[in-house]
Amino acid sequence: MQLQYNPYIWVYLASTGVLTTAMAYMRYKKSADRFWMLTSSMVVFWSLGFAVQVSVTDLRAAALSYIIANDFVGLKAPIVWLLWALSVTGAKSWLDKRRIALLFLPSVLTDLINLINSRHGLMYRRMWMAPANGNLVLQYHPGPWFWVITVYCGIILLAVMAVQTSAAVKHYILHRDQAFTIAGAAGTILIGIILSFIYYDKLPVDMTPVTISIVVVLTSLLSRFRTQELVPVPRDVVLEKMTDSVVILDNRNRVMDMNPAAEAFLGSKTSVAAGRPLTEVWPDWPELPEETTNLHREFTRGGRIYEAYFSGLNEGDKKVGSLLVIRDVTTYKEAEAKIAQQQQALLVLLERERLARELHDSVGQVLSYANLEIQYLRNMLKNGRWTELDERLNRMFQVISEASLEIREFIYEARTTLIFKKGFSNALNEYLSRFENNYQIKVERRNLEVISEDDLDLAVGVQLYRIIQEALTNVRKHAKTDKVIIAFQKDEKEIKVQIIDHGVGFDLQEISPGHSSFGLTVMRERAEQVGGYVHYDSILGEGTTVTITIPLYHEAKREINPYGPAEETEAQKRKAKIRILLVDDHVLFMEGLQKLLTMQGFDVVGQARDGLEALEKARLLKPDLILMDINMPRCSGLTATRLIKAEMPVVKIVMLTISDHEADLFRAIKNGASGYLLKSLRGEELSEQLMGLAAGGTVITPEIAHQVLREFNRQKKEAAVGIEERTPKADTDLTPRQNEVLTLVAAGKTYKEIGAELFISERTVKYEMANILKKLHFQTRQQAIAYARKTMGVNPDNSGTYEKI
């Protein structure tokens, strides 16, 4: 075999090198499908075979290298490319063994024909070496099968174009521009093959593999070496599977299309409704108006609650129709109503608790004063100091009368809780009327009607109501006036209330920040709890003005913490930085917990209903802290904790559950949980625990802490030598009292019974028992009991019961 130098060899070698480099980079980026890599490898072999072909002068060697490179390998490359296109566009189900075999059948027949070509000439009638540009090159006359297999490869390339274009148009794949580019590349290769046959006489060599190499490399560069990714559920599938009813309308409000859910809900087929106006198709549905400018409306039908949404459909800047979506929100509305009822009930309980506490404090102060005063009056009575006695009795009568009136006010508020039943304005009007009747102080109301019930959240209304009460109490006790003005103002963002009196006033400079004789601190704190503030203006001899500023309800909802102060404290700023993910399958509890944490100042970034969703949300939202229930469907909280901690070890997870079972506790800690809290925990305690966790601590309730200690002691005891085989290294010189206590405890007596028997308090018994354990170096009382029964010969009293220390 003789070789020759043909400059076209560099074209083949260059295309091979560039394509091999692109393949290596895509392999490194892990962005190439196996079929794509196989296609590229076949093109590389194709080019190398042609490089060999143009470098030899022997007809047999040139024909063999051409047939192997072109027919045995090159003609199969379009088929592999089609397999790639089908696999990346979600049509893998089409790729069964039978269909793949049928695709390769023409190519396999070509290989068989080539093996017997010398006899029949079906593929090539004749081959010879002819000079061209100073070199000998292979020439051939194609046979009939050559044109069959060439047309077949062209059809395969057209199929690649169709598959990629269809996937892009139907949004089956994520990168649509990449699909269009690949479809165009297949078309370019097809055009190149056609041109090579048209200008066959003018081309000394076959440039098909070079053309494919260039197209493949440019396609990879334009797509930034991205792998094609399927959209999990294409748009048309989403529309078909949606449980919401979807109706597509044109600009004349005529029905163009519906999904199956809309057909079932509205009771009409698309074929019947198509092209007819909305109101004509469903005349019995007044909830679906002809005018769709109202983007959202809510209606009730058949005992269910629905929401209808209208949105415009645009093609560029031109509106071409609208989309009507009808959603069943009954469950959501019921849950929302239940949460509102629970919140209202909670506020009622909190307010009644406050009233009871204030009533107790008020009555306690009066009774204490009366007790001291009676003792003093008895001394004056014995000494015959009648004039002073009469003055003291009059003063005492006034104090008791005023206290009695206040008690009636408390009882009235606790009994009726008007603000929760009649709304803010009605409750305030009734209170002001009673205030006027009881204290003979005229209250002038200005612009109360500007306040609507929608302007005030329940919590905001309660606090504003109480601030006004406190301000009027100050007027009654200190202002020495018979008239007070309450003026209301409202703008787009806030409500301002002024309580103005023209009484004696007071000097603000003489009142320290912590002074509460005028209830200023209480009013300020109440306002700050709902995002407002209180300002005081007072001049001696001229009167006092208390200005209360409260954000409107819809404005307050926009804040991260609508119940926080206008100027956040450092603690609240730290809370706002803590991003929390809630995981629980109980929707109502999770909604309530979110409101509680938001009210406390934390940033609740999301919710999940099971462990798998928690893992997905944790990856997406990157929270600082996860509050996780244990028992959930699909994936438990314990399993989710292990998975999340393995992937995101910096995320802190707290198990928040009703379960205080020791096994759950230790499994949670073993799986990486940073804490274990019970759902019965109070809101303030939960906030403190979470702040402690954010500061680097571990959160655990006292009840659970006791279980942890008990379990660790049990494990330690099991690992140690049995109690019967060990002698305590402690100072066993117990006092007589301690010996008595230990003997009775070992006999099974309760602490209360021991205290009664020894004439000491139950607390003293606990104290002595703690000292006994310390002296004996025991961890638990059971160890001390076992020791006493063995060394002191104490027998248990079966009637006794054991208690915790």
C-alpha cells in the first residue's frame, strides 16, 4: 500500500480534533447524553476513515477505508442521532427493541450488500482511482441501493428535525432555543448532503463528516454545552390534569377551549360550547359575567365556595382573549374561618385573663389598704380620736366606693367582651356612654365614623380599645376636668386617635421612663405590640393630649411582623433574620404556628406537609431553622431530619410534636435534630427557645430534659456494674434525719406521708433526699432505695407509691 500527501487530510484531522475536544469538555461538564456522545464518536471515526482514504493510492485500500468509514459507521450516525432526539424529548417509550431493530435494518442490509457488492453492484457499480489536483482520489458510480440508503438517511434527519421542533413548540423541554438550534443543525446537514451530490464533480473528496463535525461543535457552543432537560409535566398535560376548571375565551368572550375539569364542573362539552358566548352557553350561571374586567370574584354554589379568576391572554402587545379559572376553595375557606375562630377565642381568653389579673390586683390593693386602715381605726377608737376617726372613715368610704365601681367595670367587661361581639365602634360607644354616666365627664366624639371594621384587625382593635380606656382612666383620676375630646383621623396607611383634655396637665420631665403612675408605659407597650406608638403632650395648667397612631390592617399585613413595634428592638431584628420552615401535616396547626411565629418577629419562609416536601423546600428556600413534626405521611420527620442533615448540615432542625416518647426523642437526636419541643409549649417560651437555638444552644423542654437525664442514667446504670455488686465510694455518714428519710423512702412512703410522719414539710423531705443522693454519689432515687434495702434491711411497703424527686 502506497501513501500520498493530500492537503485535504488536514481538513479531516482538524474536524476530528475539534469534535474530540468538544466531546471531552461535554464529558467533563456531564452535559452530554450517551446517544449524543455515540453519534459524535461515530462522526470522528468517519472523518478518520476518510483521512486514511485520501492518503492512499491503492484502490483496494481506498475503497475499504471508504466503505468501513462511510457505510459501516457513517450511515448509522443519523439513526443514533434520532434515538438521542427521542430519548431527550420524553419519547423513550417509543424506543423498544423491535422499533430500534427496524430503524437499523436498512443500514444492516447495506452492510450485507457491501459484503457481496462485487457480484451484484447494488451499492456501487464501479470504483476506481482518478487524478484530481495532483492526487489520486477514489471515484465511484453509485448503484440503486446507494440512493435508497441515502434517501433513508435524509428521512431520518427530517425525523430529528420534527422531533426537536415539536418538543420545543409543545414546551416538553426546558431549553426551547436549544431544540430549535438542533433542528436547524439537522436541516443544515441534510442540505449539505444534497449539495455534495449536486456538485459531486467539483468536489474531489466527500466532506459530509466534516460538515457534521462543524454543525455539532457550533450547536454545542450555541447551547453552552447544556444537556437537554425535560419539563416534568408539559403545559398541555398540566391543563388536562388540572383539578381547577379552565376556560379559554376570545376577545368577544366566546368559548374557545376547556379542560376536562371545566367540562365536568360546568356540565358542557367543548364541542358544544365552542364559538358561543359565555353567557349563552351557561345562562344559569350568573357568577360568570359577560364583562370580565372584574379579575376576581367569589361565589357559592351547591353548598361549596368557589373563586373565579379572569386574566388576559396577549400575543405580544395585542390582547387576543382571556383565561377563566374556577377553583373550589371550600376547604381553604373553612380552614381560614376555623383559624379566625381559634384566634378570636384565644384573644378572648387572653383578654379575660388580663381582666381577671387586673381585678385581682385592684381588689388586693384595696383589701390590703382596708386591712391596715381598720387596724389604725381601732386604735383611734380606743383613744377617742373621734374627729380624725370620722375623716378616716370618709376617706375609706371613698376608696371602697371607687374600687366597687372599678370592680363593676371589670365584671362588665369580662361578662360581655363587647369588642369581640359588636365590633370596635359599637363597643367603644357603649363604653364611652357608661364612662359619661358613671363619672359625669362629657366625652365629645369626633369623626368616629371614619373607622370601619375592615380597618382594624381583631388584635389591633382590642389594643386600641384598651389604650383609650387607659387614657380616659388617667383623665378621670388626674386631669380634674369635666370634658374630654376623642378625635379620629385616617389616611392611606394609618389611624390616628387623640384624647384631649383641658385639665391640670403634668410635667413630662418629671416622669421617668419606667414610671407607670399615669399608665404611660402600659399604653406605649400596647401600641407597640400592634406596630403603633403613643405620643404625649402635656402642659401644666393647660391639659394633656395623648396621640395614638396605629397602622391600618391591610398595611400592617404587608410587614414581616405586623404585631411588632414600629422601631424594632435588637432581639426582634435577630428574630427577623431567622428564616424558619414549618413542616407538619396538620394544616390548621401549621397556619396557627406561622401566625404565632410571625407575631413574635420570626421570618417564616415556607411550609411543607411531609418529609419529602420538607427536603425539597429546604433545598429551595435554604432556611436557618426547620420546625418538624415526627409523624407525617410519605416520609416521617425522623427520616426527613436524617436526609436534610446529611445534605445540609448547617440547617438546624427542631422536632415540634405532641409525642414525648423517649424512643422518639433519642431517635430524633440521633438523626441530627438540634432540639425537641412539645406542641403544648407557650408562645413566649417557644420564642425564647428558638432564639437560644439560633445563638448556638440546644432547645429542649424541662419535661423532655428530665426524660433525657433519666434515660442517660438508665443507660449508664446498665453499662455499669450492678447495684448489688458495687459499694458507693461516698461518705455514707448520714445524719439521723437522713437515715429516717431514706428508710421511709425505701419502704415505699411518699414524700407527703414522710413529712406527716416526721412532722416536717414535703419540701424538706425532698431537700434531705437530694443530700442523701449527693452523699452516696447515686444518680437516681432507685439506686438509693436498692442500696437501703440491701444494707439497711428495709422491706418495701406495698401500699406505698413512688414519686419523682
